[in-house]
Amino acid sequence: MKIFNKIRPTRVYLESVSESGKTIGFVPTMGALHEGHLSLLKRSKQDNDITTCSIFVNPIQFNNPEDLEKYPHTLKSDIKVLESLGCDMVFVPSVEEIYPEPETTVYDFGHLDKVMEGKYRHGHFNGVAIVVRRFFEIIRPNRAYFGEKDFQQLIIIQKMVEMLNLDVEVIPCPILRESDGLAMSSRNTRLTSRQRKVAPVIHKTLLNIKTKVRTKPFDEIKKWVKQNINKQPEMKLEYIEIVDKQTLLPISSLDENKRCIACIAVYLGEVRLIDNIKL
Ligand code: AMP
């Protein structure tokens, strides 16, 4: 596996790949890799001749300095995992390599980045869009893989690709879960063993929503979610929203086309966890 820290050698390598007519798949990550990330890489390997990955903890998408500071770093073991999976290239740039100048771009995603995550993490999606676009320019992939775990992020990346007419196919990948239902996340490693035991309540609550939407008004369901989450030790609900999967606009009753998704953000102690379920 090729490991690059700088843009120039990355371009030299990838230009030779493209010139030989091979397709490039790309999985952007912030490292601390788990099976969820690996499922994206496996999918890329199926679809493309060459699979590339980036590991970069993007400072401009963190609205909370403590979250950035405590973000797990496991580069050595990440590289081993990528190698054993047969990833062809990993790009691990420094912050200076990606942002030689301060970034000032401001994207207009309409209300897509104002709701849910956007409402509580100001500037988060602008930072995500900037770094993903930068990586698309560097890697120039044919296909890029994003997890539905970060559903709103996926919709915003799709919107950016459409708005800027970028020549890349965005491939959504399903959420991978632990055996008790907890969505895999790099942040799970920050949970204490007590918190880890409570954490599956998030997915159980989402499964309950899926049943309740058939018979109960959405307002009532959201109240129940708040009570159910907040009564758990160390858990606090940040939001629960039931929205249209494409527009992310709130929905007040189950529509026939089944375009609804329930998205949740929960603090478990100091760790912020997100999850979602299609209804
Ligand atoms: P991150 O390293 O958290 O920025 O995630 C990198 C990519 O992996 C994003 O596209 C995430 O949506 C995806 N991802 C993270 N967790 C999971 C999961 N449990 N299942 C599927 N994809 C995931």
C-alpha cells in the first residue's frame, strides 16, 4: 500500500493510475478505523480497480474544541488494517498541506445545513464540504463512498456534487452496527464501560419509533423519545427529528412513499453520538 503525506506524490501516483485507464474509489475518513469504515473500503474494492483512503481529522469541521482535542488517533493500527484489507493508497496529510491559506469559502446549502446537526454544530457542514471538495480535487476519484450513519452529511455531499457539477459518483453505504445495535463510531472508544452498556438504548429507541409511526402521531413519538432517552443514566437527548430523506424537511405523518427517516443526536456523558433509521 502506498502511503502519502503530500499532495504532489499523491497526484503523480494517481495520474499514472488514471492514464492506465483504471478506476479510482475513494473513502474519506478521520481515522480510528472500525468495521463501518472497512465496509466502505470493501465496497470500493468491489467497484473499482484502485481503492484509496484518506485519514485527516479536519479541524474546520469541529465546532467544539474539546471534541477535536479528544478525537481518537490510531494511525499505526489504521495503516495495518488498511494494508491487510488491500487498500491501494492512503493519504495522510498535515493540516498545513490541506490548508496552506486560511479557508474562507462559504457554501449555500439552503436549509439542508441549518437543521439537525447543522442547528447544533454551526459551520460543521461548511467545513465538511470544504475538505471533501479539496480531497476530490486531489484524489479525483470516479466513485466516493459515504456512510448513511452520517445521513445529513451524505445528503449535503450529494448536493455539493450536484451544485458544482463535480465528476464523481457518490455511493451511499448502510450503517454497520455492533451486535447489540449500537452504530459503530470512532467516538464509541471514548465511552466508559458503564456508558457503553447504556448506549444501545439509542438504536432500540429508533426501532421503537419505527413501530410507533404506524399508529401514533409524530409529536407524541418525539415526546416519548425525549423521556425514554433522558431517563437513562448520563444520557441527554439533543434532538430527534423525523424528516424527508431527500429534502430533510420535517414530516408530521408517515407518507405513502416511505421517504421518512428518523435522526437522533444524544449526549452520553461528554460523548455525542448520532444515529438514524429509515421508516
Ligand atoms: P468518519 O471517520 O467518522 O469521518 O467517517 C468516515 C466515513 O465512514 C463516513 O462516510 C461515515 O459516514 C462512515 N461511517 C462511520 N461510521 C459508520 C458506520 N457505523 N457504518 C457505516 N459507515 C460509517
